[in-house]
Amino acid sequence: MDKQSPCQASHAFFQNRACAYYPCHPGADPDSFNCLFCFCPLYFLEDCGGDFTLRGPVKDCTGCLKPHAPGGYERVLERLKAEFARRRAQAEAQPSVADPKGENP
């Protein structure tokens, strides 16, 4: 990933060193830690590609640095795009359900 100035990369990088939990993942490099995905948008995916452990039905993502490391923003966006495309294709492959009000033939 090319090094960008903070202003150029403001959409892809955010840091909150004032946060009481910063950095919230053990072993993280505080100088490159990205807080943009404080809550990972891939959490809802069964196979998110991250380094998580299951604690009952709950994912424990403490050991995952993927969205917080350099390149994490791009990695998350690519995974979301792939998941949206997969779900769109799946929905389009299903037979359409007739509109109960008959408004959309």
C-alpha cells in the first residue's frame, strides 16, 4: 500500500489515541493501528477471513489485527464487495415472488 498523507487517506485511516482501550488488540503496533473499523463490518460473516475464536455463539476478535493493520481498509472493502456480489447473484437466481398487492407484475 502506498504511503499517503493523513488528509489523502482520511477515508481509509483513523486513529483515536485518546480512547481508553487504545490499542485494543494485544501485539498491535500503536503507530500504524487503524481504528476505522472499531467494530468490524465483517463480523456478521461466518467466514470473515479474520483470526477469531468462538466463545459459544460469540466471535472473539481480540486476536485479529487484519482490519486494523496497513491494507486492512482495502481488505475489508474487497471482502464486502465480494459478499454483496455473492448475495445479489443468489437473490437473482431465486424465483421472484409475486407482489401480494399485484402492483408489480
